[in-house]
Amino acid sequence: MYLLLYLAVAVTPPALLVHYFYRRDKKHANPTGMIHRTFLIGLLITIPAFALEFLLVRMQSFLAMSNLSHHLFRAFLIIAPSEELFKLIVVIFVVYNHKRFNKLMDGIIYTIIASLGFACTENIVYALSGGIGVAIFRFFTALPMHIITAGIMG
């Protein structure tokens, strides 16, 4: 029973935000199939992103750093670039060359959709390992940050 609740709390906010951003471009609505595909591949792209992060963090352990330097290096030079790279890869290889990808807003919308897929997977992992409080906390912290960084990148 708790598993379903944790999954609902982890998945519902990104799903609602996908719907919200899809509706932002009312004049030139993007194909629903492309939106869904971008979201789903954003979900799956977390696997190679986490693998790269794991590898780079293991390599970082060989560097002599203070505790603060270690965490800053990890956050800003390993995790953030890895995640953003893979979100951008989703957009470049899934929708960038599609004929309906034809305006600036498309880049913004699709990178946000890919990031919400990525954030959804992260939410599931964190909710299952940290509980419902962590999932709720991420709604106010990680989700907006994924949206902001993806919007800038888009």
C-alpha cells in the first residue's frame, strides 16, 4: 500500500507539470506522441546518467579535497553537467530534427519535458529510499531546479 502512495507522490507532480508545459504553446501545439516519447526517454536516460555520475564520483575519490570542496566539486562539476548533458541528448536525438520542431519555444518545451522525465525517475528512487517526505520536499526543490536549468538550456 505504501509503495503505491510513494509512487503516486513521486510521479504525479512531474506528470501534471508535463501537461502544464504542453498546454503553454496553445497556438502551435506539439504532437502528443513526441511529448510522450520525450518524457519516457527522459525517464530512461537516467540510467546512463547515473552510471556516468557513479564513474566520475569514483574517480573523484582519488582527489585530495576538503569535505566542502568535495561536495561542491561533485554537485557542480560531476552531477549537474552529467544530468544536463543527457537531457540535452534526449532532445537532440529524439525531436530536434523533426519537422514540427521549428521554433524557439519548442526547444524550451522539449528540454523541460525531458527534464521532467528525468526528475520523475529521480523522484521514484528518492521516494522509495527516503520516504514520502523526501518526495514532497523534492517537489519544491529538485523539480523547479530541473525545469529552470532545462528551460535555460532549451
